[in-house]
Amino acid sequence: MNKAEGLITFEKQSIRRFFDETEEKWYFSVVDVVAILTDSVNPRDYWFKMKVRVKTEDGFELSTICRQLKLTSSDGKKYATDCTDVQGLLRIIQSIPSPKAEPFKQWLAKVGYERIQDISDPALSLDRAREYWKQQGRSTKWIQQRMMGQETRNKLTDYWKDHEIKGEEEYAILTNIIHQEWSGVSVKKHKEMKALKNQNLRDHMNEAELIFTALAELSTRQIAESVKATGMPENAEAGRKGGKIARKARFELEQKTGKSVVTGENFLPPANSRSRLKNGGGTDENKL
């Protein structure tokens, strides 16, 4: 298989998948998942009938959450295959009446309940994040820095939201401007350096990278507030200025220590990692 394709296993059975570089997320073969969860002798036929049933009973077209991708089959040839992302896959699993699918359904119910709790009491989501990072082997110091950085990030995005920055695309553009200015590399390039795909870049930053990211975003917000930046052009300029403040500090630290702040180190499991961070140890989950 080429670099974009890969396999994961569930109960010793393979599921084909494809990584979309543009969207930065995995797509999974629906038929492979259906075959595993239903033990059907003809999973393609089961999938076809399942789409008809869901359309009739729920009025929902499962095809709308799928896309056709050419995946390598057992005969070595590529065929157009219904694929979906994680969110779509979980929706499909909800409609599979199989004992094997029940653990997924129970997990979905648990996640949904926790989400409702988080909305009514945001502190619970922070506690869950802290516990998750502990389980992944992060140090207390790293967790504190990660959460402080997230608070700084939230204040910046709150400002953007109130000053005519709309949609994830504009947020991503501004985030990349700030990151490029302080680090010297784009968000995409930084993820490539760390051998990341759909993982969160900040979850794989070392302490210094987290600190300089926070400094850049804090500076950006305060500059934007001082000039009442509104809309993309003005906030982009504030982002460049805020990033440059952090870049200047980064250069000075690197000159004093002789070490690069921006690195390819990560928290990936050893088999998938180029190098591992030493300040926190631990691993990060392989997202389905």
C-alpha cells in the first residue's frame, strides 16, 4: 500500500483506511467494519440493505456521510469503496444490531452523557483532560503548562469570535500566521516534523514549545485589544506582531542554550515515533 493507505486491526481482523492529507484525517472502509461487527457472509450486501433500512426507518441517508475512495483489495487491485471518517463510522455502528457493536454503542452513550455534564459544568471536562494526560504519562508540570496554554488560546478565540472572525477556516488561517511567525514553520510543517497525522500538535509539544505558543497568542490578543482589531486583515496583522514578539524571545533563548526550541520530538508510541519527549514520557493514543 502507498503511504496514504494503511490497516488497523479489530479482533485480529483488518480494516482498510486512507489518510486524506488535505483534511488531515483518516477514512475507513465501511464494508470492512460491517464484516467484523456482523459476521455476515456477504458484508457488501448487508451494507446495501442496511442503507435501505435506515433510510426507511429513520429517513437518513447513510451514503451522505460516506465518500468513495479506491482502496487496495485482497487481489491487489484498487476498487471504489464506501469510506467514512470517525464521526460517520460511529453513526453507522449505531445502526448495526449486533452484539459486537454493543460495546461501541455503550461507549457512545457514555460520551454523550459526559458531554452533557461538561456543558452544565465545564470544570468536569478540565478534570477529564487532566486525568487523560496523566494516564498517557504526562508530567504534572507539562499538564499545568498545557492547560495554561489552552486558557490563553481560549481567550484569543473568544476575542476573534467577537470581532468578525468566522468559521474554522479563518481561525486556522490566523493560527497558522501566529505559529509561522514565532516558530519559523507552518502548523502543517511542524506536525510533519513530529510525524503526526490527525493528532493534536499541542498535545505533542515540549514545555518550551507550549510556552512560546502561549506567549505568541497572549501577545496577539493584547495587541488586537489595544487597536480593537476587527476582521481578518487587522487580526492577521496583530497575529504577525504577536508572533514576532515570541520569535524574538525564542531566538534569544536558543542563542543562550544552543538548543532549538522547535523540535521533531513527540509523545507517539515508539513504533510510530521519530523521537520521544523526555519531560513527560508516556504515549498518545492512536485515534481510530
